[in-house]
Amino acid sequence: MITQKYIVVGAGLFGATVAEKLSHKAPVLIIDRRPHLAGNVYSHFDEATGIEVHDYGSHIFHTESDEVWDYITQFTDFNNYTHTVNTRYQGELYPMPINLDTINKLYSQDMDATSAENFIAKEAKSDSETEGITDPQNFEEKGISLVGRKLYEAFLKGYTEKQWNTKATNLSADILKRIPVRFSHDNRYFITAKHQGIPVEGYTKIVENMLSSSNIETRLSTSFKDIESEIPDDTTIIYCGPVDELLDYELGILPYRSLRFETEVVENSDQKEAVINEADPEVPYTRTHNFKYYQVHRPEVVNQPTSILMREYPADFSKGAEPYYPVNTEESEALYQKYVALAKEKYPNLILGGRLGAYRYWDMDVAIKNALELVESLK
């Protein structure tokens, strides 16, 4: 029989934060069905090269929150990596998000900020009028109305259609509330991030440190169903997995997008940055990662001729696959809320949390902040 007062299901950053904070006042059991800690931020160091490989795609820690930064830096030091991204379109690299350099290169111009802003506004207005777009009804119409067809087709259309495996005209205009266009040369990806970097000992080490308390028991390769019969009725459960799976898909499958990854070791790679977005529709993957460039605190790793590249492919989701991105629509939200009600009825002491439990795509800092707020509410 399980004796801990709290059970946390899922050892990603949300679950680890909850477990660490709760362990200060009571024993905690944390489980994960994967054979490793850290969820999708799990990483490992390649023995031959010393490169930290992010096994589920690149993760760059960034936050505007001092509270989150003060919390996470108890468990790790970060290097001073600042994330920049280029998008490859028709064989050329362009800064992304769109900035003044992107615009000038695509249009073969040399505009200043004011001229570029006026130019894009005119492009958007002209293309919208030409195509009769007055009230954008889908992703494509919204994109054209914001930046014009040329920018939209270069950097949004192909990438988005690959990501969602459907035509942009089938996607809601609500997905594209705004396009971050900068009329400056600033190419920082996370331009508002007060704190940013990569953990010097790797992401997995953070979670190991968070769960090092003697008041925390960790069980890997263990699902909730494996231990359900052992749980006393008065135990509080924080469940960070998919709620439809928890309830055996009784109401149907919540829609997600999934991913698959291909990794290879390459000598003298042409890619001299950590991430390149692939905008062309004929390229089947959306991003190429070169992990050594995150290790700015280890020049011997960055400067070696060997790289570890990872190509990231969007994938359809089906029951049993790994869910990555919730497909948030009015219909999926309504189904999720029905599952929330059903979970509360079946498991009165269960709290849904984390990216999967909340059915939300959260950055790492948001997951940690929500975990801290949850623990505070349990007091």
C-alpha cells in the first residue's frame, strides 16, 4: 500500500516542481511511465562528443518572471546562450521572427524602419483588397491581411501546413492573432525574455536535483494504472497526463499533433546555428537542430568538427502515440471540459495539471509558474 500523502503522476518540470515544493511538508511519490525523468525536456550527453542532445527537440529556457527564475536557479546554473533562429526559404536563410533584415532581403530593398513598416502595411492592404479579404475567415486570409501574400507565403504558409497537416484555408483565423514583425535589426527570438539560457549540466540534471529530497520517492517505467489499486482514498493525486487516456477514452480522443525525430552525427555540417526552420513545403520536416551550438560555455564542444543534427517531423496523433501539441478549438475545449467533470466524479482527490493534464501548450516557465501556484493553492 502506498503511504505518501501526495502522488504526482508525471516527472516533467510541472510534476517535479509540485513534488519538490510539497516534499517540504509531506512525503511524495512521483511516478512516470517513461524510463527517464524530465518529460519532454529530457536530455542526455553524447559520450563521444560531449554534446547535450535534447531528445524531444530543442528546449531553450526563457522567462520574464523573476519568481520562476529564482526558483529554477536553485537547481542549476545557466549559460548565457541567446536564441536566434533563421528560416530556410528557397535555399536562402532569413531571420525569424520577421525583422527589418528579413523584409529587405525578401524584397531586395534597403528600407529603414519607418519605410519598411509603411511598405508592409501597403502590401497587406493591397493584397487584401485584391483578394476581397475584409473579414478574415481562416489562417491564410488572416496572414495575408496582416503582412501581405509574399511574406505570408514565404514564412507562414508552408511551415504551418506541414505543422498541422492541412491546408491553411482549413485552419482557424484565431490561431494567428498577430504576427511578430519587428522593424529593427534585432534578431533575438525571445525578445522580451528577462532571463534566458541553457542549463550547464543539462535538463535532466535539473529534475534530478529537484527530486533529490529523502521525502520524495521516484518510480520510473510506472503508469498510474500500475499503482491505482494501491492508492488510499485520502491521497491527493496530481495527474499530469492526458485526461482522455486516464478515463479510457470514454468520451472520445482529444485531438493532438505529434512529432517524430531523426538524428544523425555529421562532420563539418553547413548548419552553424542551433535551429533552422524549414519553410518550404517540399521539405517534409519543420526544424533542423544542431545541438552543439547551445553549449556556449564549452567552446571545445562548439568548435569541434562533429555535430549531432536532429530533424523534426510533424506527425498525426492516434491513440497510443506521444501527444505534443493540443489542437485547441471550441469543440476540443468542450470535450476536455466534459473529461474534467468526469475525472472529478471518478477521482474526487485528483487534480489535473501540467501541459497534458491542462490540455494547453505551455513553455517551460509557464509550467513551473502554474505548478508553484497550484502548490500555493493546496495550502
